[in-house]
Amino acid sequence: MTDLARLALLRTALLSLPVLATACGGNDKPPIKDPPQATLSVTETNVVGTKVTVQVGATGCDQIESLSIYDGDTYIKGVAYSGGGQVPVEIQRNEFKYTKGIAGYFSLRAKVVCTDKLENYSQPQPVTFFPVAEVYDAPAGTQVVTDKFIAEGSGASVSFIGCGNDATGIPYLFRVTKAGGVITEKSVRMPFLCTNDTVITSIHPVSGKRWIWTPNAGAFAFDRNLNITGRTDYLLDLLAVGTDGDAIIYDAGAGGDDKALYRIAHQPSSPPVAFKWKTSVDGFAVTTPVATTDGVVLVASITSAGAPSGRARVVVSKISYGAANGAGGGGYVGTYLMKEFASAETIPTVSPPATFSVDGTLLYMAFSLQGAATELLACKTQSEGCEGTSQRWTQPPVLPRQIVATVPFANNSRLAAIAPQQVYVLDASTGAVLNKDQAPLTPEGALVVNQVQSGGGGQFPEALFVLNSAANAPYPAPLEIVATEKAANGELFRYRLNAGSMGASVDDEGTLWLRVGTKLVRPLPLSDYRQARQ
């Protein structure tokens, strides 16, 4: 073959290569497959219960290898899924990790993986979850217990006592009893209004009764069957319970009567009497009186009597409790000066916040200092002046907030010092602050402290539950609860509602019960929450 012939054949072969390459596909890649799609949806974004229910699903796989649920990047659980739309999945309370606190704030999403290893995540869904032991739902249009309630009993049978007004405004006292899973209700009409300020006292160990009272309206005693056994229509401002179950009430004179202290019988007498004794009060009472086991009633009051011009005094008066029929009661036994301070009022009525210890041996007082600080004193009620040996604490604590109330608890061994947005816990014997790292319990954001509920004994006698509400609300209702089983351990749990309200009480064994909206809730034992956080 000549060289020209060879060159012609070579050209022909080279020219055919692109055609062959085109015919074989060349460098073109197969089309990219779309990623699979995972979905996760929730019916509730704020859940109080034993589990969280979600709906999950996946599409876009020739065959699904796995479908899983995550909190952010943290795996929670796998889902048995064979396709066919969304399916419900329950995430139990013990399947969550609570490393960021309780209630848990989770960002739930589903992850699908195909057998060809293509995978994808759903969009995250935010969920707040407060894990509890039991939830009791109310029938539509009702709620299980009243807005405020007292838990009585323990174990399998617990009752919840509170008052409320029906649709027509008629007030009733209710007892709701939970025996196992059965809820029953009993009620009795009240002779005065139930308001946000209505108070129900603890059950008395001698009489077996409680008192319910509404400021400037009235009070009555009732037994376990809601029988009204004693009553007064005085427009009272304060009420304490005596050693035999009678009531000691203070009337500041809003109804036109003189300021006075009365002893009201817890059971009817024949002939009926309005009171067993009545006595005047020096100045204006500044806190709830205390009836002691020594047979006296202690009354702390603010007065200008004996004080120089521009000054006022807080004094503690001892008044005889009297015999069972009131004989010998109402007489003054002694008066002790606690503190004297500047006052611009001609007739002083405004006192530094003050509270008796449970046994009446101390009067806690909070004095404002410059810079929004407060000095707390523990004044002995059987001596004068609240200085030296008359003041229990060697070094009275100074807290960096304006304290507006103090509450003794834990069998008189602890003192809650409450500012609008802080709660400090003090050792009642020394005045030392016991909060972890000296940091108070605080509401979230702009909420303010509404009330505190102590643990009431049981396994955690130092437990404290702080209920917080919106500031400046005309009828503030708690939206949040912050708990500690012991101040030195710091916050245990925190749960907040987006709307509605909640209430709290502790039963005879120290078990916490909550009203969350219309539901009745029994949280887990406090030790379970602490363990879950670790």
C-alpha cells in the first residue's frame, strides 16, 4: 500500500471517532436523581404530658432504608415505616434528653435514608415539652379544678378544694376528689364572693376544719364534707387560725367600724354570738397575726404612739387568747418595740414588709437601703429594739434588690425573700443566702413573681415553687412555674404557658399538683427531674 493510501485510511479512521463517541454517549452523565423528602408535623407546640405525638412520613425513595426522628442533630428514635403518607409516632418522656433543662425545648425533624444512600431532613418543628406523671383532661367547656386550689390527702385518693363563681356569678366552694382515675365533685354555695384574693387556710389538726375568707367580704369555717360550721360577716383584712381552730380576724375599719381584732368561733354556739371577744389594735396591723401555743395572739402593727415627730414604730403586742368560750381573752399582756424609722405620714399606715415566723418567735422585716438594696432583720418578738441579742442574725443580710415580701417555710428553717423578679432563699437560723452561686430564682423575661408555694414536707421539705405572672395585669394569673427541690441545687424545672393560666398546690405527702389551663396535672417526683437533667 502506498503512503498516500495509508494516509487516506488514517484520516477516515480519525474522522469516524467522534461519530463513534457520539453514538456511545461520550462524556454525558446520567440524570441526577431528586433527593427524597421527609416530613414531620406536630399538633401541639407546647405539651404537658407523658409523651409528644408527631406525624412523620417520607417520599422519593425507590426503597426506604430508615426513617428517624431527631432533636436538631441528636438522634431520638427510629420509626417503622413502609410508606403511604404520614403516620403518628409517640415520643415517650424517657426518650428525650433534657441536657438543656426542663421543660425541654426541642427542634424536632425527621430524617429519611434510601437504600441507594440518598437522604434528607424535614424542616424543624419547635416543641416545648414538660414531662409529667399524669394528666387529667376536663370535659369540653370545663376545668378539672378551680383556678386556685388546695390539695388534701395523698396517694390513691386526693381532694382539691377551691372556690369559683358560676356563669351567673353565684359563688361556690368545691371539693373535687380523685380516687384512682375517677373524678367526683361536691359543692356548696358561699355566702360571699369568691375572688382572686380569696384564701383557704390549712386544715386544722384539732378541729379538722379549714377557714375560707375573702378580704372585705367575710369568712366561714367548714369541715371535710363542706358543712359550714362557723361564720362572720365582718369586713376583715387578715385572718389567722387559733390553737383550737377558732379564727382571729383583723378589721382595719373599711366598713366604718373601729380597727379591731376579733376571735370568731369555728362552731355554732347557743345562743349565737358574733364573736368570743373583741379588742382594739394599736395602729394598723402589718401582717397576719399568730396564735401561739403559749395562749397569746401576737399582732405586729405600725403606730406613731411614743415616737418623735416624723417617726413611726413597728410594735408587737401580746393579747390573751382566752379559754374555750373566750373568757379571759382579748386583754393586752405586753407590747414590744421592734424598730423605729422615719415616716412622712401623719397617721402611719405603710410599714416595711414584715412577716412572723411560723411559731411567732421572730418578726422578719425588710428595710430599703440606697441603690435598691434591702437589709433583712430577724427581730425577736419577746424583747425590745431588734438590736444585739434582740436580733437573731449576727450579720443581717443585705440583698441587692427591693424585697417586697418574706415567707417562712421548711418547718421554719428557711425564709424566702421575694423581690418583684427575684426569689432568694435564706437559712432562717443565720440569714445566709442558700441559692446556688448566690443567684436567685427568677421569672422569664418581663414576668413577675405572683406567689410562692413551699414543698410542705415529704421527701423534699426545702422544695419551693415560684409562680410568675404578667406585670401590671388587672387580675394577674400565673403563666409560669419555676421549681427547686433545694435552693443550693439551683433551678430544677421551669415551665411556661403561651396563654391561659396555671395553679399549684402540694398534698399531704409533699406531691406537687398543677392546674395547667383546664387540665389537672401530677408532675413526676422531683428526684426524677434532677436525674433527667444530669
